[in-house]
Amino acid sequence: MSTDLMPNRYTPGEADVPQRESKLIARRDRVLGSSYRLQYRRPVHFVRGEGMWLYDPDERRYLDFYNNVPSLGHCNPEINAAMAEQAGRISANTRYLEPRLVDYAERLVATFPQELDRVVFTCTGSESNDLALRIARLVSGNEGVIVSSYAYHGTSAATAMVSPNLGEAVKLSHAVRMVSLPGPAGISESQAADFFEAQVRAAIADLNRRGIGVAALLIDSIFSSDGVWVDPPGFIAGGVKAVREAGGLLIADEVQPGFGRTGTHMWGFERHEVVPDLVTLGKPMGNGFPIGAVVGRKAPMDRFGATARYSNTFGGNTVGIAAADAVLKILQRDRIPEHALAMGERLRAGLEHLAKLHHGIRGIRNAGLFFGIDIGVDGTGEASRRAMALDIVNLMRDDRVLISTTGANEDTLKVRPPLICQAEHVDRFLEAMESALKKTVAQV
């Protein structure tokens, strides 16, 4: 397992960097905190974005197959216009009456199962998960949180303490229990549900024995940080039932799979045919403008509201609502989830074809336009697989196509392009992927 906090990163001296970028890196190092890291062995330098493309200072364009934040494309003109129009009138908070806030809230909750009919706005996914944990702990009267073994749920103190993905230096809460997923554990799909439920019940038993109790099962329903383990649909249901029997809530972290990315559903948890108690939203909600939310059932929301005040100065501000409203309008009007499903099918077919032609692809998993592609050659160890995956990522970067890695060993390619990608973009990605595969396999 990798111990590097960010394996796909720039390390001084590892690769030649042009003088212009070297000078900018030196200036960064003199003023920015050392917790920052640059992606790729040779950092990318962008000055503008448009749709599926990012442009460097020399107007060379890079195909973005990694960023789920601008889910409707970089600098979407319709969303930008909505923000500019609102900013030109007023930027205010939720303590003032504002019709657009209510209009958007009504339209947003209408996309959820009817049980989820209340929303509180935040600025980020981290804030959303932080708030959801507060609600779950208050309502349940317990502290324990169950997460997957390589989960990531945010950067605040509370969410970092439930994010094993951040590494051993970031200490987990004493009230956190990690559960293994069936896929990484090598469990067959026919046994996946029983395996997951058994893991969750064992975690509940340990929390109860220590007098902590369970407040929530907090999951990203596409398990993106664990390596994108999406199947079989419904395998989490038994674990959800066990948590509720123990008095806990289900929190679905939809920052990664939400807003139509899975293609078949608006929300990732719907693939599993469960209805959460709380759902957390972030990044793609405003196509890059900082806005998030917690959508939930009335009972826990009312219980929290009766005993605590939550007022976030920028959460639900009018400019953010304008951006989010434009995003939702485009998603529904242009039938973006259906388009994502079609492009996901095209991409999967292309990857399966490459897997037949070339060694190096061990597995392909996806839901809509979110892919995990396991890399490695049979008979090689974890270090070799990780090195090969990172080589592919950086060869594709040099070919001006952007992706990254995920999973506990970082040997899974993470591919999640903006949802507006077209057939020609998929084909360009496959072309770059094949070229990188040929070069890396030849070196093994």
C-alpha cells in the first residue's frame, strides 16, 4: 500500500521543468504553505478553460478527463452569465427573504425521493459532511461513525478525522470504525451484500461495547477514494439496515457521484435502492462556484434546528444559488444524465477493446462517467502496479490528456470528465490511453 500522501505529484529534480514554470514554482515555495502539492511530475500551468479544455500560456490545449468540479464544462457561459447577473444586483445571505433561494430549494429537493424534503446550504462538501455529522450525533445520541477503509470526506477537523484516505499522520477519531469493501477484499458479487453487512455489524458491536454507539454510516456511494467500487447495486442495503437498527443514520456523500454523473440516476445512492437520512452535496453543485448543501428528512432536520442554530454567512448566498440554479436547469433541460450514460457506454466499450489488445488493464469499473481502471501486469506486485499507473497518468499528461489515480495502492486510474464530453473527446482519451499503455507495458 502506498504511504505517499499524493503519489501523482511534482517532486523537485524528478523531471525537467521549463524555466517559466520553475520560476513560478520557486515563488510558490517562498510564500505558500508546504501542505500544498502540485499535480503531475511536470506541473501543468493553465491560464484559461473552455468546455472540455484547459489552455496553457502558449495556447496549447489539454483535454480534461479528471475534474468533476466543472461538471458542465469549464467557464460554462450560461452559468457565468447567471452569476454575473446576480452579482450585479445583490449578494446577500439566507437571513433575508429571497425568492430565488426558495425557488431553487424547491426544485432541488424535487429531484430526491419524497422522504428527503428539507435542505440547508453550505459552501463546500467538507462543510456539508461536518454539518451532517453534527445532526446525526445529536439525533442518535451517539458518537460513532462507520466509513469505508480508504474513505475521504473532507478537510475540516471533524471530516478529516473520518477520512482514512488522508494518511496515518492525520489521526482518526476514537469513534471511527473502518469497514472493508467486498471488491478490494476479493469477495464475489454474490457474497458482497453479506460481507458488507457483516463488516458493518462487527463495527457496530465494537462501538456499542465501548459505550460509543453508532451515529452514522457515512459513505460515498461510488466509493471513489477506495478505487471506484460501484457493484453490485444494492450491496450496501444490509449494512444500512443494521445501522438504523442500532439507532444510527445513513449519510450519503454525493459530492462525487451526484448530479447525474452515474447516468442512470441523479444521485448515486439511488443505484443501491436505499433512501438516506441525510445527503451531502458539494463541488459540482455550482460548476466550480463554492456551494454545497445537506438534504435530509424532516425529522432529523427539525430536531437539530430546535436545539442548534446553523447560519453560514456564505452558505446559500444569492450568487451561489444563481450558479446552482443554472446548473440544475441545464442538467434537466439538456438531459445531461442520459448523455453521461451514453458517453460512459462508449468509453467502457473502448476500454474493453484496449484491454483485449494490450496487457496492463486488470479491471474496469464504472457508473456512467465515473471510471476506475485497474492497472498492472499479471505476476507483478503492488509497487510495480502503482508505478505503472503513475507512468500512464504522466505519459497522458505529456500527451495533453488529464487523469489521475485512486485506491489504497494508487494503481487505479480515476477518470471522471465533465459531463458534457462528446464522442470525439472519448476517442481522443482512448487514443492517448492506448499510446501510454504501449509504452508502459514495453518497460515491464
